[in-house]
Amino acid sequence: MPTFSIHTLGCRANQADSEQLAQILVGAGFQEVEFGQVADCQIVNTCTVTREADRKSAQMVRRAARSGEQVVVTGCGAAQRGGAWQRVPYSALRLPPDQRENVLALIGAENCPSAAILERGWLRRDRARALLRIQDGCDQFCTFCIVPYVRGRARSKSLEWVVERVRQFEHDGAGEVVLSGIHLSAWGHDLDTNLADLVETILSSTSQVRIRLSSVEPDLFPVRLIELMQLYPRRLCPHLHLVLQHASDTILDRMHRGYTLAHYDNLVQEFVARVPGASLTTDLMVGFPGESDQDFEQLMNYVRRTPFSKIHVFPYSARPGTAAARFSQTVAPPLLHERRDRLLRLAQRKLVGFQRASLGQTRPALVESEWERPGWMKATSDNFLPLLIRGGPALRGHCLPVRLLRRWREAVVGEVQEGF
């Protein structure tokens, strides 16, 4: 039996793409092995959103070339050649992210029906959470971002296609389906509908699987989603990863983000006020060209007063081909690193504060996989807290009430309540 492995870098959309690649290969008779083991085909699903992402992606491709007979490079870095990619073996096969269904033909197994395999839908046997990419591409063209150039313009999967996939995942035993996309908030704008309409249809067409939204952008975010979180508290997770990037309107305008801080903050206030157990996470960038001390302090002050539970911090990285790569007033690396470190320390304090505020609560949690210590399982609460609970593999896939007891590093230790 031929073998394959996949290593995924980057966002939830990439993770969902990797799930579909695995679906195609398993359906065609391949067996999946751990990345790094000898395999007939090694796939690296790459990210190119920052220079560091390029470096890590290229590094993993070189590692795969040392252990696999075939190396397939897919994801946003599949078209990259310069910079960190110069040392990538030219024998690596390039698979654009919108051509996943061609992977079998690319590796010489063209007689296998990729499209038919994809149409069936598939949940890995060892997974409790299913990732479903429902949107691709982006029309925003933020000045720092290369993604629209490698992913193309925004386009949505049809409502019927998405609902059928979610129903299939529920039938296969998924406890949660994560809806993802490159610009998820833009889903439906090319179909004369919107993301709230889709989520409401999913909830009315399924019975128990819970739905989580991946990263969403504030510019096209339909506020009715907050109302749906109130109406379906057991089904629609009270968590938003609402991307901010910066709290200075001057910087947001230079980034071409399409919203102001006031617009963003109005969404935050409504979400926190109306949704019990609301958890707010975000992405922030420091060191964007032209970022002054005042701009950075505005960012720090906004983070201090806003109830973020987790923050991903990115230092600005010039991407060749983007508008920002031509901007002047670049922030010197020592100052950029100083700002990054200050924001990271604040982000850690926000995380610890959210964990501590959650202790004593009982929250529904999806049990996902075994932890490194025997007799313990990893789970995720509805509001996106990583949890550790006592139990065995029989609990995988179940959504259970868990009382949150104490912090353990980046997670919270919980106890499943009696009767479950």
C-alpha cells in the first residue's frame, strides 16, 4: 500500500485543505504516516504570510525531500521561488491550493477519481473536530498581504454544498465543525447572501453538531451572527477570532483594512454584552511602516482595556509584490522587536487573566485526543479554552460539561461533571 504524510503550516484554511488532501489520498488507497517517516509522498502545505512563515515552510520542504520519494509543495507558498525558497529542491512538485483535486494526477495516480472522493465528505477516524473551508481568496488587498495574489479573488462555496458537508460530518460523528476561509466574513457576497444566513441554515438543518467560526474580519462581519450565538448557545460557539491588526486609525488606513477602530470596538462591545461566556481572540501586527510611538501606545492601551482572551502577535514582515513593501518610514528592527516583546508580555497577561476568570465555571467541552500523560485527555471548551481532563479514548468526540478547576501552563485542568 503506498504511503503519504502531510505537514501543515499557517491558518485554519490550510488545515482544512490538508484534510481534503488526506481524504483524496486515503480514498485512493494510500495510507497516512507521521510526517518525517519514510513515505512514498510527502506533502508540505505551506504558508507565506510572513518572512518567518516562508523560512519555516521552505525548511519543512527540505526536510521532506530528505525522507520522501516524492515531495509535493502546496498552500500559499507553492508559487514562491525567491528568498528562503531558493534552496528548495527543484524536484519538488508544485500544487496550487485551488487544485487539490489534481494531487493524484500530479503524483502519477491519475486513474483515481479525486472529485468523487471529495464529494463524499470525510472525517478522520482520530478526529473529533472537522475543518471545512467554505470560502477562498480575498478582494481586500491589504497593503501588507500577499495572500490575494497567491489565492486569487474571493469566491464562496454554495450554501447547499456547505450544508451537505456539515450534515455528512455530523452523520460521521464529528462533535464540532469549524467553518474556515481566507476572508470568511466575505462568504456569500458573490452569492447574494451572507455568513449569518449560512450559519442559521446549518443550525436548522442539523441537530447536535456544534459550529465554530474560524478567523473573521470586521469589515464584512454580519452582526446577526451575534444574535444567533444568543439563540443557539449550545450549538454556535461563543467565540470570535475577530482580526484587528492595529488600534491606530492611521495605521489601519495605511494597511487598507477597510474599517476604523470605532467600528471594530462596536462589534466587540455588542458581542461581549450579548453573548454569555464570550471569548474574543485576535491578530495584531507591530512595526508596520510609519508606526509611531503614539500609534503603538494606542495599540497597547486598547489591548489593556479590551477583554481579549488570546492574541497572536506578528512583527511586520515586508512581502515582495505588496504595496507596503515600497513604503518608507520603516521601523528599525531593534524597535520593532522591543514593541513585539512588550505586546507579547501583555498578551500573556490577558490570557492568564481570562483563564483565572473562567475558574469555577462549568462549560461544554469537546474531548479531542489523548494527552501526553496516560489517563488524561485534551479538550476544548465552547469558548475556546484548551482543557485537560481525566479520562480515556472512549471520551473522544463527546461534548461534556466540564468544571474548570485550575490553570496548567497554557491550558486549564477540568473535571467532567457526574452523570457523564
